[in-house]
Amino acid sequence: MSEPARDFPQSFVFGAATAAYQVEGGIENDWTDWERAGKTRTPCGRAVDHWNRWEEDFDLLGAAGLGAYRLSVEWARVEPEPGRFDDAVLARYRAMLEGLSRRGIKAMVTLHHFTHPRWFHQRTPWTGAASVEAFAAFSRKVAEALRGRVSWWCTLNEPMVFLLGGYVAAQMPPGLKDLDGFAKAAANLMRAHLAARRAIREADPGVPVGIAHNSLGVAPLRSVSPLDRTISRFAHDLYNHAVPRALIEGELRLQMPLLLRRKEVIDGARGSLDFLGVNYYSRIHVGAKLGAPWLETRYVDVARRGLTDLGWECHPEGFGALLEQMKAYGVPLYITENGLADESGERRSAFLYDHLKVLATAMRGGADVRGYFHWSLLDNFEWLEGLGPRFGLYRVDFQTLARTATPTVAWLKRVAQTGRLATP
Ligand code: FCB
């Protein structure tokens, strides 16, 4: 009897993702100050102590049958003072990458995942041109230190999330509400990607360089309202398309009626993504609201699947629609994050199944998706929410730091090993 057809080709990689600040522990950076100012539910502190337990954690990747790992390098560790790079830290990251390669696991390395060294916002803020060279210098150092061990470089994680959080909603450092600053920082982040890409290509030629981009389904709060429909159209364009369009077609277009209207050609940006990383979690509903900031966003449980522990809608259909749109950019895609906060550990496999099913369908329809990284390998520090929401394939006891497999591990392992989707 012949084997049933695969849903994912042999070359497709299954992996898991983390970010330095969220797992390593013991980092002092702009986010630590943010915690001390009382802006997060808990401090990060030792997080889940991945800085000391990485060997054990990499064994967990292997035990889950995963062949790839997305991690980030913490800028504040690497360059604690402007221009002073810590060789011991770079050596540790190199040892980690060697640990992955010993286990036959490919690495995707992210350079900017929301956090900065303390000095950054004072000396070279993203609103100023000097930020671009500062990021490029850091990227060059890291690429020189880690070359030969990285399968994919990811310059920026979710630049639009960082820009909205940092410059519009004041929810992340630098904590501003400044639309002009938002637009300037957006342009400089695009230039920073280009400068970093150039530096990486010199130091580590031939390795693809992309970004991880957060995408969301977007729908009008009141579908009968022409105003809400217009707003949702603009929100969708700004959130989902402004960044990939800038780095693939070369023009940064930021528009929201009555609030923002910027168009800028970013020199050299055209064709500057070797791959586009797509992060997908949920869908939001948006509409008009009386009084600043005039916009309202909400998660709605339309299909009654139950919201996640963070109150996010489960909406795999939106993932399919976005994959169709991202496919049109004509660059290889990776799913660089997807997952849910699930304390029980009982809902993750079904969520994953639904999203992988949509992904397999999109690929059959011609979407060139080369890999999937689950967020996350481990429970970790979730930014504003602190050490609480559980995104891990492995549950972490935040007191004892013991790691325990959730039921999803065995199921995902089978999918990864066979390339076939079985119902959980
Ligand atoms: C994404 C972030 C990641 C994690 C997940 C839940 O927006 O990139 O660090 O917090 O959300």
C-alpha cells in the first residue's frame, strides 16, 4: 500500500521560537526600566533562566522532533555601552549556536526583538538618523561572531508592533504618543534593516536575511457602519502591509484617515527581503470611537471557539487570507510565530491543527512557505503581562523552573516527523 500524501514537503522545517529577553533572565535593558516604572504585571527577573539552561532546553527541541529554532540576541548584553562589545557574551551565543548545530537543529537569529540597551533611546533614538548606524554596527559584530552557524538572519521582529507600542500607544519603551515620531522611527527602522542586511551579507554571505512581521485579521466592529469599514481597511493596510510593502516594493506608506498620511521612498529598500517571516495569532475588530484616539479595537469571539487566555480570538481563517496576500509579494515565506496562551495545555493541539491545516491548504494553493516556528518552545515572560500567560510547548514552573512537556509535544513531533497532519 502506498503512503498517504504528505501535507508538508520533506524540506519543510518545523521549529519553535523564543526571544532573548523573554527567556534568558538577568538582563538589564530599557524593558527592565519599564518594569521598574510599574508598567508590567510582573518583572522579568530570571525569566526561565534559559541563559544557564540552554543545553537542557535544546534537548527539549530535539525531544519534540523539531529541526529549527528561532532565538534572538540581546543587544543590551552584546553592547552594554555604545561601541563596547562584550566578547564573552558573543562567545556564549556562539556556543549556543554550536549546541544547536551539534543536535542537527538549524538556527534563525533575530537581532531586534523589542528591547534595547539602556543608552539607546537617549543617544541614538529611532527617530534620528544615528539609530541606523548604531543598529548596523551591532548587527555587524553579531554577524561576525556567529557567522557560519546561522541558517536565517532576521533583522527585526514585528517592527509595526514595536512602532505602535513604542510611539503611538505608549505601551513599550520609549513610551511615546507621537505620530510624527512614529513615522520617523518607521522610516529609520526600514533603513536599519537595509544597513544590517548589508553588514550581514559582508560578514556571513549567502545566508538569507528577512524580518518577522506580525499580521492580524482585521474586521470592522460594526459591519453596517461605512466609517468602521473604512477604518478597518486602512488599519489592515497599515498593520499588515506597510512594512512588507516598504521592504519589497520600496515605498513606505503610512495612512490613517484624519491622523496620518505619509509616503516615502526608502532608498535601496526594493527587493530587500530574502524571506518574509509571518507571525499570526488572531483577528481584531476595529471601529470609530468618540474622543481621542478615535479608534477602538476589540477581540470578538465570532465563531464561539472561546478566546485564548489573553482574550484573543482564535481565527485560523484570517491566517489563510493573509497567507494569500503575503504570497503575492513573491518572496519565500516562513511562519516565524504562531501559538496561543493556554494555561490548561489542553487547547494548544487543536489550535495548532487548525492553523497548520490552513497553512497546508495555502501551500497547495501555491504559497511558498518553507517552515513553521511555534511560539513558543517554553512558557516565558510575556511583555506587559509578565510571567503569567503560558505559550510554551513545554510548561515551565516559574518557581522551580522545571520544564514539563504539554500534550502537544508528542502530537507535533509526529506531524514534524511524518509531514502529515493528523487530528490531535
Ligand atoms: C509576539 C511577540 C512575541 C510574543 C508573542 C506572544 O507579538 O513577537 O515576543 O510575545 O507575541
